[in-house]
Amino acid sequence: MLAYEAITDEIKVSVRPVYLDGQSDILAQRFVFAYFIRIENQGLSDVQLLRRHWFITDDTGRAHEVEGEGVIGKQPVIAPGEHHEYNSYTVLETFEGNMRGTYLMERADGQRFRVEIPRFDLRAAAN
């Protein structure tokens, strides 16, 4: 499984996408992809993940945005040297596409900053 990584302000984000063949339906143009995220705090102070902002693009160039609080209903605080992991999914109408985005984080001192979620490719039957 290919992993994608980005580091922003001492926060490392790793993503591993997986095509879910058993939940997809080629005839209905429904291609389901899971993605596994690991967020590592390589800095010296606690950070809290406040918001996410995704850009999801299919193979035709059609794009949509998803924005909201936290991830999977949580706004985790990540201590120095610690990490937070979660997984989610998206559905495309094409065999291929990609995702990228940002997390809005806040340090213990109240400073807010955006962390890059690396662009990663989604390809049906690529596992």
C-alpha cells in the first residue's frame, strides 16, 4: 500500500488509500475508497485538530469540497511525540481521482495554523 506524507510546522500527516472492491459497483459507477490517516506531533507543544477541509477530485476533473469540525466527530489533542490515527472513506463516480486538504490546528498558546494533508491518488483495483 502506497503511503503519502507531508510535514507542516512539525506536524507529519501520512495517508494510505485503499480501494474497496467489495463495496464498489462498476455498473453503477460507484467506486469506494478508504483512507487511513496518521497525524504525528513532532513539535514541542500540544496541538489540537479543530477542523478539516478536503478537496476531492474525480477523473473528469469534477471536484467538491468537504469542510467541518474535527475528524470522525473528534477534535483530538495530540501531545509532543504522540499521534492520532483514524480512517474514513469517499465515493467516486470514476475509476480514478485524488484527494488533498488541510487541517486547522491550534497550539496550547492559542496560535492557529493550517497543516497540509498530502495529495493522494485514488485508483480502482490498485491494491
